[in-house]
Amino acid sequence: MVMNKNKSIRLYYSIAEVADMFNVNPSLLRFWEKEFPQITPKTNGRGVRQYTKEDVDTIALIYHLVKEKGMTLPGARQKLKDNKEATVRNYEIIDRLKSIKEELLAMKKELDGFSYP
């Protein structure tokens, strides 16, 4: 996944920060808010969106379904509606496997540069 996991956990994130996490335009997040009732950022008095960790997690799941798996928006919406728990579990497993793959590739790269006696 594209999301930057080095962000420290905070109470709220701006739309620009969330867009940067997923390397998408803020307009896509505003569009997804209309398409997915699960995304519910708070707005301050000036209408500035404030996303919670739960919102970011939901966006990560939608990003996975739409951008990585290639699902349509109605398909992703139905998947979240019908069986969100299983969808979240599958996403977490896939995300963990990607992390393991990245770690293994980094180890391989390190070993490739190692000269044996």
C-alpha cells in the first residue's frame, strides 16, 4: 500500500495530510466522502475537514479495494456494507504480507551486497 505509516498517531488529520498518505488528490477524498457513508470527517467552524484515525483506516480499506484490487465504487461500497469485518481482516493480512515482502526484499538487497570469503 502507498500509505506512509511513519505518521505519528494524532487525534485529527487534515485532508491534505490524508491525501499525502495515499498519494491521491484531496478532491478524490471529498468524492469518496459522498460515495461512502463510512467516511465521516468532522468539520470545524470554518468547514475544514478533520479526519480521525478511524476515517484514515476506512480510507485505507477503500483505497485497497478500489485502487489496488480494481473494484468499482458500488462493488466496494457493497463489500463494506455486507461484510466489513471479513474485508478488514483480509486487508490486514494482505497489508502484513506486503510488509513482510518489503522486509525480505530489503534483506536480499543487503545480502546481495555482502561478499562471502
